[in-house]
Amino acid sequence: MRVRDLPLSATLVSHYESNGIEELYPPQVAAVEAGIADGGRVVAAIPTASGKTFIAELAMLTADGPGLYIVPLRALAREKYETFSQLPGVSVGISTGDFDAAEEDLGDYDIVVATSEKVDSAIRNGASWVEQLACVVVDEVHLLGAPGRGPTLEITLATLQRRVPDLQLVALSATVDNPETIAHWLNAELVESTWRPVSLRTGVYADGTVEFDDESTLTVDVPPIGPNEDGATEATVSLVADAIENGGQCLAFVRSRREAESLADRLADEDLSPAPDLGDELAELGGTTTGQRLAECARTGVGFHHAGLRSTHRVAVENAFRDRRLAVICATPTLAAGVNVPARRVVIRDQKRYTGDSMAWIPVLDVHQMCGRAGRPHLDPYGEAVLVGDESVTDELVERYVTADAEAVDSQFADKEALRTHVLSVVASGFANSLDGIADVFSATYYAHQHPNVDLTELVSDVVSDLEAMEMLTVDGESLSATTLGAQTSRQYVSPATGARIVSGVRTISTMADENVTARTALEVVCDTPDMLDTYLGNRERAMIYQYARTHAAEFTTAMHDADPFEDWLTAVKTARILHEWSEGADIEDLVDRYRIGPGDLESRVERAEWLLGAADALCAALDTDVPEFREVRALLTP
């Protein structure tokens, strides 16, 4: 099937053909036959690089009205916005910002790219543009099974279907164990395929040899391991060097940020693909130690990528790799989550990671996502994915990852915190005013589809009691309504637990002496909420933060002897201290070094604090009080 056979304008056909897209891939043909260009609902569970973006574009370009493209990550939103903006005659908007706005101007665009959280927020805030949608495409729909993010995506899709009954839904997924369940829930045709434009072979390295699943082998020249060298790392270095020497690029996945930087340093010693100009460009983006380390590695053609990097550095690394200016990226598994960075060879050195309590195997789906990055269409004749092991684990790695199917996608909607958030949302948004009404809304969720025998009314009854105790809901017989506090909490897109903590803090502030209410007070309140990102508190700095808490105890809304759990509160105090020093003009390099955080960590926490301080100010209005410190410190944090 050719592009010119599709119901697209001559201008769009010319655009695709000029970019080398003339013939459709088999999964794309299957999507067309399933009705993608005729308003049909489709779930496409196909490998990376098999043409998902074109399927999405075809659906939105042939829909009888505006299209919405939902992504899980801001970085992916920006990438897709730039991709869709290249379509001739198509206006594209992007929405990833403030959560307390309906952004009505988004209705003026042909295509809107947004995160699921932003779409959920827009629905809560009564955005009229949502009802004008003709087509919604959901990228990475398998994230329905992810704690935290999954329930938001689930309720968003359930609500969209109710708000726009004739909506065309297109869901794009990795290959998972139960795509038919997702398709049945969405009343969609399933397009399932393992076809890839570039063949992929996956294997396990052990003792100088990679044995692939196609029964081929690769001999790897690994020098003798010295007494202070790690065998897995040296094997990884040899695998990367071999790919680069043969004209390919490499992605090397490791378990942690520290390991990503350490491996990059080790590869830099090999001087595999000198790129001095790129190193100079990266050096100009920032002067932190991490940024300088990245620049030095880049001079040798090596980059690293993790959440501790500033967003500008992450984007620069991704772009340099796509432009083939970097030969290898050493990354944590997050890089595999949707961002388009294909390589000739993928090397997965670590198959376990620390979960907070112990080392655990990485999920099969995550490993398959990493492997799926192997093979660049139009650049590579093949792709290779190699898991690094040794003779003791070879069989287990093959069984666990090479021959195994990815896990099934199971709903996480019954999580108590998720239920609180979404029960409050449906009541505050006017979608339900009783237990039965909430149950009716939730009957459209993926959770209800997977668990048809669960009594949804009973499921949410305890949650309603919790929200009543938090002063978020009013219960009058069988009638439910959001309080002023509850409505504002939902509108600001903070969790009920966060809203309750802010309210408690504001009430404590009203009892404090004026001279004790400072910027530190405001920051302690918002940092001690579930919606603030955790900051690592090391044993070596615990005494320092403890002393800081004692020194400024009069400024905090939680007394030290009342903090429970104490370690969590002390961690919040650390975050508040970092943000306070940042607001007073502290140098980023100094903060990164003293508090052992990454530049990207500081960036993300400043962004979170701005949001939460704005929410706190709005909740003050709901309480008919004023704490100007929330606004004042927020203004200092905002660039």
C-alpha cells in the first residue's frame, strides 16, 4: 500500500514522499485495514520503529476535527510537537505547563500534544476544547500498568469517552502480554505485530562470546581483567568499541546515574570517536561539575544521560546522538521510555536495580523497550541487543528476557492515593454527586473492565470517608459535594493528602508570631507534601540538617518532636533548605556540591515548588486567609 493511496491531501502526500515515506510498513497497512483512516478505534501493539508515529498522524489527519496526542513525558511531548509541526498546513499546540488552567486557546489548533496529567487537569478545569476533539491518540498506553501515572491515564481515557461519545481513540503500545484486553476495553480493533523495518537479534554475552536468539554468535575481544577492573564493565566497553569500529552507534544501559557517568568516563579513555567541537558546545550550556564531566566525555564521542542532568543537557545529548555526533550514550533505563534515540547496538550491562529495599530484576517490558532501540531505519542493516552476563546467569537471562514475553498490563487504579485523587476529581468536576454516581463513572475504567465483579461502590466508600475527614467532601445522606477546599485542591491538581497538609500548615501559620513566618516556613509546608519529589538524605549530612532544623524550629509548622515519620520530615527540611538558598541567589554549583544533588534534581524541585507554592496560595484564598510568603518565595524561585 502506498501513501498516495490514502485519503490525504496532495500536499501531505508530497511531504511524506519527499521524506522517503512512499510505501507503508505491514503494521501500518494493518492499521489502515482496521479503519484508522475512517474514524475507527485501533490499538497498535507493535515494536519500536515499526511506524507508530505515521499511524498516529494518519488518524489525526483524517479525523473530522481536532486531534489530541497524549504522551507520558514532557520530553516526549516536545519531540512529538516538533515532529507534527513539520506537517504542511497543520497547526500544532503543546500543553505541558500550569495545571490550574483550561487553556481555551488550545481549541484553535488542528493537533494538540499534551501529557495525560495536563489533559486530566484540563478536564477538571472545564476546558471546552476537550469536547471538540474528534481523535485522541495515546502513546505508550501500556503505562496504564504504571503506579502513579497509570491511574491518571486510565481516568482520563474513561472520562474522555464519556465527554465525547463518538471519539476516535488510537492507542499505541509496546508489545505486551495482553493487548487484546486493552483493545476490548477501548472497543477497538487490535493490530498486533512483531514486524520491524530493521531485523533485531538479541543475545547474552558470557566468557568472550555473545549467543544470539537467531543461533548466530559474536566473538568479543575482551582484554584480561585486572585486579581493580569489573568484568561486566570491560565486556561492555569491548562491545561498544566493536560496534563503533564497524560504523554503528551504541546505547549502554546501566542501573544508576553514578554508574552511567562512571561507564562514560571509562569509555572516554578509549577515545572511540573524537568530537571536540561537541564538547565545547556542551561546556557552554552550564558550568556545574556534572556538565563539565559530560562535556569532557563528549570530546571523545561519549555521552551520558540521566534525570540528574539539566534538561538542556539531556536534550543536547539526544540531539547529538540523533545527528551521529555522539557514538555512544551511557544511560539509565529512563532513556528507553519513548524518546527517539535508535542505535546499531544496545548493551544492557545491568539487569537488576535498587528498588529502595533491595536489588531486583528489571521488568521484562523495560528490558524489551531498551532492546527495541537497536536498529536505525535507513542507517543500519540490522540491530543487536546484548545482555551482559557470565556463565552462571546465561540461561536465566535467556529465559527471563530473551525468550520471555513482556508482562501483562494490569490496572493500578485501586491504589488508595489514586482513588482519593480521582474520587475528589469526579465530584468536584460535577461528574458525580453520590457513591453510585462515582461508581458509574469508574465503571468505564480499565480497572472495572479487568475486575467486573468488584463492587465499585464499596471500593470508594472508605475513600469518601477519608475525604470527608480531610474536609474535601461534604456528605449529606447519599448526596456528595466538594467543599471549597476540595474544589480548590482538585483545581490546583494537587493530591488530597497534599491539600490537607497545606491546609494544616496554613492553620498552624495563623497561630505563629509574625516574625517567625518566613520563606522557610512556606517552603517547609510545600516540601513536606506527597507531591514534592523526594531528595536523598545521606547519613553524612543528617546531623547538619538536624542542626538546621533545630536552629530554625520556630519557623517551621511541624515541631520536631511531632514529626512522624521523622526521617521523611527531615528530608523535607533538606529540600526546603536547598530551595531557600536557591531563592536567595546561591550558586547552582555550590548547591550541587554541598547537597549531593544533580543539576536536574534542583531544576525539577524548583519547578515543583513553584507549582505547590501557587497551590498553597490558592488554598489560602479558600480558607479566607493570606500567607504572602507563599507568593513572595514563589516569585523568587521563578526565573
